[in-house]
Amino acid sequence: MERWRGVRRVEDSRSLLLCLSSIIPTMICNFRSSTCQALVLEIGGNCTDFGERVKGIFPVSYVHLKKSTVTNRGLCETVVPLEDPIITETTSTLQEWGVLWKQLYVKHKVDLFHKLRHVMNELIDLRRQLIQGHLAQDQTREIKRHITVRLDWGNEHLGLDLVPRKEFEMVDQDQISISELHKLHISSRHCGQQSTTQGDSTRQRHGDGCRVPVSHHLFINLKSFTYNSISEDADVFFSLYDTREAKQISEKFMVKLNKNGGPKNPEKVDRLCALFTDLSSKDLKRDLYIVAHVIRTGRMLLNDSKKGPPHVHLAMSDVFHTITDLKEEKDFVLKVYTCNNENEWHQIQENIIRKSNTKYSAPSTNYGLIISLQLLRGELEQIRRENQAVFNRALALTRKLGFPDVILPGDTRNDLYLTLERGEFERGGKSVQKNIEVTLYVLYADGDTLKDCISLGSGEPSSSEYRSFVLYHNNSPRWSEMIVSEDPTYASSSDTAPLKTKERKKLFGFAFTPLMREDGTTLSDESHELYVYKCDENATFSNQGLYLSLPCCKEDFNSCPNLPANLPFQRSPKETFSVSTILCSTKLTQNVDLLALLNWKAHPDRVLDILGRLRQISGEEIVKFLRDVLDTLFCLLDDNTDKYGPLVFQSLVFIINLLRDSRFYHFRPVMDAYIQNHFAGALAYKELIRCLKWYMDRSAEVVRQDHIQEAMRALEYLFKFIVQSRILYSRATCGMEEEQFRASIQELFQSIRFVLSLDSRSSENLVFTQLNGVFCSGGSGDDGGEPSGCAGCKTLLSIMSKSHSVETSRASAAPSATAEITGEYVSCLLSLLQTRSELHFQSTIYSTTSIAKRELKVGSSC
């Protein structure tokens, strides 16, 4: 019979298959032949032990060939199929569960028997979908996630081992260290719990185990607008409104519609969708409404005498109670209401919620805005990967006002939310009131206009100016209209609002406010009542240098006592214009104390007072400027260690413990990156060791130990700073003062041992918990050799080893004391090695072995 690299059919009464080592035959049907030369085949089984000779003969139609790779060729060769590893794992797991499933029935565990059968059927169906290979990338990832969740569930309930994974695939336990394997077990466990609870808070093991919030995102898609009584172009603004606090909590999503209710831009057909991002679980428990402001953009009058239809409408619905458990898109209808009196426009949503029927007109039909909603959970990048079809539809990201509950490093925002609230204007000798329009610009200090920095809402491009809607014949308009000023610069700028009458666009006044104050802070988050200056000529108004030096409000007027008598513009005391602002910026700050800390060289006499007020600064402000704040603290330490050392140490402890908060936990990698790449305090280790030792030595003296407990919680990063500082100093001085450093570290360890010897079990647990991650930052050294943290770890291991030898020799007469000292040594050693990466682990084991060999050699020679 002729040899062939694959399949060969023999033309006789029976088709035969010759199997070689490069192919795995998988049985698709049972086969039991009466001939002695044939193999007995079971469905789902594999024949993998094939060498150069033919191992078996059986019908070709009973098997399916799968390509494979062969390792360790010979008697003990291993054949691995060339398919997705998750498919291979699912197949082997189902085979293992099949035996255990039958035993459950024998042992009368009926409940688990039926549950496992259901899960096995789901796994078979999911496996089939993966094998077909007709899925998109995001769908494949979602199916793999479902498979791993069910595999982990079954293994846990059957008492089997938990499988560590990376990106849904099993890891080779022979290729990684024990500590890395332990971390993978924990992360796999957490990922499984998070997926099973479908987005519930995941417990992270940092510090005392805080809960990391899970973000929620609301997807909205405008399908049609069936309210046809407007019959003109309209702008629709969607937002989320909290009725309990009576305020808007999100930016607006803007849609421009034509008179037929379709998108004004034909390219946006079936693309009128947005994603309201960063909603917390607390937000979902609010009394939230989806509000849509519909503003007609047609003529004020239909003819010379007849007023046109109402040009302000509102559509809203309370749908959050129904979408919190919504996993797929669901359609909703937002009814369109009309405000009976435009003076009540600013509070129409409150009137509708309170059912004040006399102040609005309810629709006679159920027609209105037809939208679809879906609630998504998880981080935005994960949702982007899993829902690529949604993001490919020109999705408009609509952010929450202010920062989300979890602030991620790298988030860059520089947004000023400005709301036009109201105005009070004189009639000006006319018999009827004015139709007032507000035009808003953002200007540099020299009067140049910032281009494309004003946004009415996501979904539409930004513009250089904003024009408000007009309330018919109203000298006391109340707009309550919010815009976003996206200021990408640090330049001092101003908001200017020219006021015009609508009939002939005649300018009659203006108001302005600076966005940056003289002390370097930005406009505060509050309502601002601005002065209105009269202006009749556009040419005069275009010269911004004439008015930017004038007082803009009452507070500004009180701070300018020496104003000239003849001002270029006159102000009417009866006219005012009110706006409110909210700043959300990672570049600018409203905190005077933080700005004073960053600019401490301008006021060196106030440094002690500034450091004392650091705890009063909000955590959001500190993490936004984390690197700058740390640079400032270590710069102060280098400037005058004796004067600023204790306060700098306290400030550093406060900042480190701030990162234990779940809102700022994602900034811990930022802190690690700062220590490895940006930290330059080569002398800082001396003061940090001195202050830390002073805190440890005082632990038995003071009654209130709050500061000591805080220092203990910050041990991990304090040691990281100490080690990195010593590494920098050694590089700069070629290893000078090594013995002094070893002695100071040994004294510090003795102080820590003294704290552990006290009758305080919580302190002992706290110290060992913090020592767990001291030298586990990962990464390689500058020269590509050993990891950068290994030098400090070797030093500590050497100190601990010598200290253990000395203490053991002293206690040789008391075996119990020797055992206690050895136990403490092993505990500290495990704390240093427990969470190390593979590269660190191997380097440390090698260095520890070298230390042990040297000490053994010294001991033998003695």
C-alpha cells in the first residue's frame, strides 16, 4: 500500500483512512467492527499516538481531520490541535464533566444535576458558534467571555481546580512563576465574579479592599419625529435631568431636524445616536428623566400681524425605572408638550412633573419623539471593543457634567459649562417689550476671538459664537440654556455677551466676565450677576480694549475703588444679566491653595502654611495634578530638609492614602510610573527613613495613633520612594554611603519589629499587607538587565539575612526564641516575594541563592 501525507482511499468495499502524526482524527460517530484489525471508536474521541507507522485502520467517514502541532516527538509526544485554545479547553472540560454529571445523578444531587446539564448544553451551543467562525470580532470576544464564566462556574461547583487565564485562554503553569500564577488566580476569580453579576462592583485587593465602582452608559437612538405641528426646521437637545435636585446632570445631545422630521443633514440618516457616559450606580437610583428640548428655528411671525406657532417645546419621559435591567435596545415614545406661557419655559419640566396642567399643553395623541434606549455596563474601552457596530454609526459621546466617579489617568478635559439664566432689561421708551437675542463669544485678553470653541451639544460641530433663542416680547427673559466652552489654551480669556433686539438685529448693550482671575485661578462654580453696559454702535463695540478693563460685576467693582469718572461705556443700574458656570478641567484649577503650592517659589514665606492646608484640597484636584504636586513636594524637601521635612512626609502620606480611594485607585499605576521614570529625589530617602522611623518609635507613646496608622497604610509606596531614591543616589555617587544606608534600613526594620511586638494584631496585619507590594513594580532596568527594583530588594534581603543570623546567634540558648525569630524572618521574606513578577522573581531567587552561598562559605571558613 502506498504511503501518503494525509488521507488515502482504497477502492474496495470499505473506505480506509491512514493517519499520520501531523493530523488529529476526531471521531464523529461510534464504530465497533467485527474485524480484529479495526479500532473501536467513541464519538468525540481522538487518536493522537501515531508515529511513522500506521497505527489503525477505520472508516474515513467516521472521523473528521484536524490539523495539529506535535511537540516532543517520540513515545511521549504531545499533539495539540491547531484551533482556538478556548475550543480545545471546552471540549476536554465537557468530556470531564460528562463522567461527573452521571455521578451526580447516582448520588441524588438532583438540583446540581439539572443545573450542570443546562450549563453543558449552553457550552455546546457556544462552542458550535465559535467553530463555525462566522462571528464578528466583538461577538467572538463576548462568546469567549460567556464560555469562561460557565467553565469557571462548573469547575467551582464540581470541586475542580480554578483555571488561571489571560485574555480568556489558559496559561502554561510551567512558564510563569508561582507569584504570577497566584495573581492570575485572583484576577481570574475577580473577572468571573464581575461577569457573573453582570457588572456589579468588583472587589479589588488593595489596602483594606475597597469596592471599585462600575460605570454605566446609556445608548440613545432617535428613530423618528412624528410630531408634525411645528412644520419648520427644529433643533432637538437631549439631556438627563434629576428631578430631585432640579438640575441637569449631563451634557446635551443635539440633533438638527428639517420640517418633515428627518435629519437636516442627509448623511446622518440612521446615525442620530449618542452615548451618555460615566453614569454611576448612584446616578441610576436618582429620579432621572430623559428630557428633549425642541426649539423651532423658523420665523417669529407668520405674517405682519399673526404670531407664529410656539417655537419652544419639550418632550420628556421617566424611563430609567424600566431600563435599569434592559440588555437590548427597546423603543420608547417621548410625548411633546407645549409651554402655554413662554415666561414659564425655564421650568416647564418641573411643571410637567408636578402636573401643573394650566402651564402647559399636553399632546392629544401619542405621537412624538420615537427613541430606542439600551443600558451598557463596564469601562468605555471595553464597550467600544464589544460593540463596534454601534460605534461605527458616528456615535456622539455625551459626557456627564463634572468628573465621573472613577477618574482614569490620561483623561484630559478642559470644559467650562456656562448657563444663560436670565436677564432684566429696560423697555427703552417703547410701548412693547423687546425680542432679545444673546450672542456669545470667547475672547483672548487682546480681543481676538477663539475659533470653534463653543458647543451647543454633542453630535454637531463647535462654532465660534452662540446665538440664544428668542422669547417673544419679553424684557425679563429666562433662558436656562447651557453651552460648553471648550477652551484648549491656558490664555486669559473672557466671555462676552452682546445683547440685540431681534427685529433689526440692533445692538443695545453687552456684558462680559473674565474666565481667569488675577491670582491664576478660574471662574468659580456659582451664579454670576453681570453688569450690562449700553452700546449703540457696532463699530464702538468691536474695540474690545475699551471695555475689558471695566468692572464686570459688583465684586469686581468693589475691588476697583479708583475708577475714572468718564467711562467709555455707561451702565444702567436697573439692567442685569446672570450666568452660572461649572468648570471641569484637568489643566486649570479653582483652588487657591493648590495653585499656591505649585507656585511656592513666589511666596516662600507661606510654604509652611500652604503645606498645612494640603489636606483641605479635594482629591480630584490633587490627582489631576499628581505629578506636579509630587515634584513640588520633593523640590521643597531638597530646598530645606530640616524645615519642610516633617510636613512634606505628612503630605506624601496623605497623597498615597488618597490613592486607596476607589475613585482614584486607577492612579496607582501613574504613581508607579512616576517613581520609575520621573522621580528625581536622590537625597529624599534619608528624610523618609528618618520620619518613618520616628513614627514607628512613637507608636507606644501616643494615645491617638491616627498619624501612625496612616503612615503604616502608606508603607508600600514609602518604601518604593526610598528604594528608588537610593538607586538614584548610588548611580550618581558610584555607591557611596552604602553602609550608612544599610544601617539606617536595619534600624528601621528593628522599629517595625518593635511595632509588631506590641499587642496590636491590626498593626501587624497592616504592616505585612503594605510590605507585600514594596518591590513589585515590574519592568526592566535602564540597561535592559535586571529589574529596577531588584537592587533595593537585594539590599534588604542581605540586611534581613545578616540581622537574622545575628539575632539567632544571640538566642541560640533559647530554642523557642530562635523559632520566633526565624518565623519573623520568613514572614518578611514572603512579604517581599509574594507579589513579584516573573522577571523580578527569577532575579531575586538568583540573588538570594548567591547570598546564601556566600554566607555558607563564610560560616564554613569560620
